[in-house]
Amino acid sequence: MKLFLDTALLEEIRMAADTGLIDGVTTNPTLIARSGRKLEDVITEICELVNGPISAEVISTDFEGMTKEAETLSKLHENVVVKVPLTKDGLKTVNYLAPKGIKFNVTLCFSLGQALLAAKAGATYISPFIGRLDDIHHRGIELIPEILQVYDNYGYETEVLAASIRSPLHVTESALAGAHVATIPFKVFNQLYKHPLTDIGLAQFLLDHEKSK
């Protein structure tokens, strides 16, 4: 499973990229706003740090506006994937521009029917928000294998990108469910390294080494 970092903070991206374990980055208007910088500048710098898909989200909600923004964003770098919401105009934008070579990450997916429409429109990625589904007492992780089954049934090439990841458990559950990608906050990325038995074992190894001198 590929791991994308869900952030727009360049320092976090640098630290994660240095490990060689990050395959891409996802951003959204909220994350960009927290960085305090212009969207175009942030996306361009991220593309220089990570050689992989970089999702940049449109702000417009209508077809004309999304189409114009998508064309502009896609020209920033060859690795840019345009992020659009799973709305009628969002999918209309995907259907119109995907045949022209623009890649899309369709976000805010909460149902199998929505995922089906996104694949039919030509989405590169579909982003089911498993954490937000959990928030309303639905098992968000259960949506991933359902989407994968339907995509497999009909040969859709859209990749399933598990989003709204809240914990390392969400990451491992996504991997077990067969998600192609999980996009994770920097905090969760760092938590994946951690296990108390690893720390205890390492401490014991070092202690034994000192005794053997």
C-alpha cells in the first residue's frame, strides 16, 4: 500500500520524505490556509520535495470554476493531481478533463454509489473518508472492500485512497482491506514506528552490549 502524507507544512514533508517511505502528498484548502502561503507556491515546493502524486484542491464549487482551476493547477507540475469534491459539478469536471490527461482525486466520498460514479467519470483516485464515517457511528473501513469489489467487477482503474485517517489502526485496517493508498497526518506517520516492545528490546540489547565490554 502506498503512503501519502496529508499536510501542507513543508517541514513535515521534508522530514517524512527524508525517510524514503512517502509516495505522495495530499493537501486541501484548510491545510494550505494553515501554512499561511499561496496555494500555487506551496504546491510547487511540495512537488520539488516529493516525486509522486501531489493533490491540490480546487476552491470553486461550480463546473466552470472547477474546470478553470483544474487546468491551472495541472500546469504547475506534472505530478499534480487535481482534487475535486464528489458533487455533480465535480464529477462533470472529471469527466470533461480526465480524457485530456488531467488526473483527479475525488474527495469527500461516503458511499458506494458515490464511488461508482467517480470511477465512471474517470477519477484517478477515490477518497473514502473512513474517520468521518466512524464519527457518525458507521464502520468507515467497511466501505473500502465494497468499493474495491465493485471496481474489480467492472475493471475500473480508479485507485482507492483511504482518507480521514485518525490513527495507526486506521492505516493497518486500510492495508488489510486492500486500499491502494492511505493518506495520513504526520503525527500518525510517526506513530507507525512506535511499539513499546521495540523500545524495551532495544534498551535490553544496548544494556547487554555494555555488559559485554
